[in-house]
Amino acid sequence: MTRILDPTVERGLLGELEPVVAANIDRHLSVARNWNPHDYVPWSEGRNFAFLGGEDWSPEQSRLTPVAKAAMIVNLLTEDNLPSYHRVIATAFGRDAAWRTWLDRWTAEENRHAVAMRDYLTVTRGVDPVDLERRRMRLMSTGIEDGPQGLLENLAYVSFQELATRVSHRNAGRETGCPIGDQLMARIAADENLHMVFYRNLVDAALELAPEAMMCAIRDVVLSFEMPGAGQPDFLRYSAIIANAGIYDLRLHHDAVIMPVLRYWKVFERTDLTPAAEQAREQLAEFLREVDVAAERFVARRAERTARRERSRS
Ligand SMILES: [Fe+2]
Ligand SMILES: [Fe+2]
């Protein structure tokens, strides 16, 4: 993805957006709920592993289905990789005034997600902790692809990405079949929603300040969007399991992530666009039509597979 704005222009825009950041931090703090990760962990189920004289993990100890295991592993590793996202965002947003305050607050909240999920999975023996640690080390040692570079591209990316993790966490929680796991993931999903609102409001302001560049950034990000888990070990296999189970699939990506955010920005209603912005919007619309068709095909094929499975069972 080529960077849309020249760094000098970006610096000016960072300054112009700073009061919007400050106002949205106030908004965020007035609605965010402080919660404690330990409250969502059934500690009474916990026991030592062999290192301390207990028993190591074995598959029959887990109550999670293979689908729930895949979803919880992918979602936890995504949270674990926070240092990479922190680096990308700190580079794109800088560390001045309100930008710094937000970066620190956001990072602290995101860190809580990994703490809570790992404690929950370790205590309930939901997944193999040795395998999980091996995956975490592999992922964090390779980091993430650098992804979007510029300020506007990153603002657009995180708007979609926070909403995508909200959807994915919420559905993964349901898939655990455990009331505590469900509650925990709903709690985390609520945080992700507030993060999405924060970034979405910034993009909205940037659409007023730099409409052409912002529109081009939105197009570039939607056309190249990848879930943050894309660098994880076994990601392709796990993301297929997650999509087949309807935890995160192309239909949800189109209907519950991309479209609501674009609608909020009134992307398809604006009448004040330059020719370049108009062209970006047309490319975006064309791409989304293709995604919609692909999503329809995917859902139909999935339904056929399910029907076939049910027929062969009866
Ligand atoms: Fe998170
Ligand atoms: Fe988040």
C-alpha cells in the first residue's frame, strides 16, 4: 500500500486532529468500564501442572470443541501481539499530547484482554498451554507485517479491525459453551466496540479535514484488509474453521464490519468529492459488490455442506 500523504502534510493533520483526539478520550473515559481480569476466571477449577507436582495438560481435560479451541487461540494470539500494534500505531500517530495519552490508555486496555483470556484458558485447561506458549513465541518473534504506513491508512484500518475483533470475540465466547467464557468474551468485545467508536470518530473528522486523502485511504484499507491474526502459525487452517463456524466469515466481514462503518461515515452519500476521491469511492463500491457476491457463495456452500453432513448422519 503506497502511503497517501506526504509526512509533512501528515504532521499538520496530526495537529489538526489533536483536539478531536482529546475530546474523544474524554468521551471514552466517560463510558469505558473499569473491570478486572481476575473476576472472569473460575480459579476454583485451577490446579498445578507437573512442574509443581500436579498433572500436565491432556486433550480430555478440555471442555472446548475444536472450533472453540481454534477461535480462542487465534483471538488470544491476536491480543498477545499487542507490542507490534503498539509499535505501528505509535509510529503512525506520534507521541504528542493527546495522541500519547490515547496510545497509553488503549495499550493498557488491550493488554487486559490477553491477561484475562490466558488466565481463563489456563485455569479451565481449555487449550494446551505449552502449544499456546510456543505459538505466542513464534508469532511475537516474527512480529507482524508492517501493514498500513500512514496516519490516515492506520486510522481506517483500526476502525475496521476493532469492530472485526469485537465480532470475532463475541462469537468465540458463545462457541465456548461456557457461561463464564461467554461473559468474558462479551466484556472484551464491549471494549473493542468503544475502541472502534474512538477511531471511527477520528476518521469522520479526517473526512472533513482531508476528504480526498481520507477517501483514498479507506479504499486502500478495505481492498487490502487482512485480519490481524494473518501472521499466526496455522492461520489459514484456523481461519477456515472459524469461517465455517460463522465466528468470522466474509458475510460478517461485509455486513457487520465494513458496511456499518462506511455508512456511519456517509461514504456513499457525500456530494463534495474531488474526481480522485470519486474514483476511489467507485473502486470501493465495485470491490464491495464482489465481496458481497463471494460472501453469498460462501454461505450457500457452507449451508450445502451442513445439509449433506446432516443427511449422512440420519
Ligand atoms: Fe483487544
Ligand atoms: Fe481494541
